[in-house]
Amino acid sequence: MQRVIIRFLHSLHDHGRGELAAGGVDLAAALDAETIDEATQTTVTCLLESWHRNAVLDLAGPPLLFHLAAARWGANLLYRAACLVAYRNLEEKDIVRWLQRDAMPDNSDPAAHFSADLCLRHWASLYRMARALSEDDPLVKIMESIGASAPLAAPGMHRAVDPDHFIFRHEGLTQLFAERALELSDTTCLALPAVHQLVRSKFGSYAAELGRGLLTTEIAS
């Protein structure tokens, strides 16, 4: 079971969807990423470091260093959430235990948010899968609260985000957020003042055309 997370991360990176073991899954063992052996943890770390080296090349603004603890937190969180979406047989208290057991390390550090996002960029897609199966499932509500605390994961969820969150003071993270919101047609995220202003400044007179009608006429206050 300890190698499942490695297969999950490889398939996530290569195909945009995480592969879990089929049939006969010991859900508790699958979820407990804290118990994976040292060799597996080292492999996971190497994967995350290599993804960061590539991702940071496309990031505008001040460069952000790799934050190992936050990257591991994001990987474990996404993996656990994927297990819970695939095998929905736990009560709310158990879902809370697995998904809200730890907060993002150094969550006031832009580097931590960017490193956690190496995996959490897939959070909205997983959320939509969970919601399609059952909008009333406690898992959906918990995933929404996590998306609010990790705003880079929010585009595509069509949920409100704190407009004063500090990530919007980093040029590259704001641009990353805006690009995703456009790609995923998330008008809620695009209406955020910092994001709206950035997109309009980038597109200029072509904002209406290139924004595909997703931008409001006025910037929200």
C-alpha cells in the first residue's frame, strides 16, 4: 500500500488524474500517508522537488523557494481526498479526521502556498467529482473549506475567496490564480478585485474578447 501514493502522484502529473488501487482497498491504510516508509517518502520528495523546479520557471514576480513541508502536506491532502472520493463509506467525523488533521505548514508564506499547489492545483477537479456524486455529502463541504484556506486551489470551484488574502500581493501567484480562473471559466474568482484588475490590464482593449465574456464591466469593490 505504501507505493500507492507514488503511482497516484506519477499518474496525476503525467495524465492529470490520480490512479488509485482497484478493488480490495484497505482504506485506513491507504489514507494513512504518515506511515509510509522512508524510501517512499524520499521518492515523493524527489518528485515534488522536480515539479517545483519546472513550475517556478513559469512564475512571474519574486521567485519562491521550495517548501518541503507544505509540498508534502499538499500531496498527502490531495491523496487522502482522492481516496475519500473513490471510497465514500466514512462518516463526517472520520472525513474531518483525515482531511483537517493538519493545517498547511507556514500558511502565511507565499512559498508554502506555491509548493502545496504542486498537487492542490488538482483540488477543484476532485471537488467537482465529489460534488457530482453527492452535493450533500459532508466531504463536499469540507473540501470547500479547504479550498477557501488554500486560495490557489479555488479556481474551478466557483466559491468565494477572501479578496484580501496575502497571495494577491504576490504578482506571480495572482497571475497564476487569474490564468486558472479564466481557463476554468470561474466568474466568482475572476470578480475578485486584484484578479479582475490584473486580467483587464493584461488584455487591455481586448479584455471583452479574450475574456470570453467572463469579466464584469466594473471591478468589484
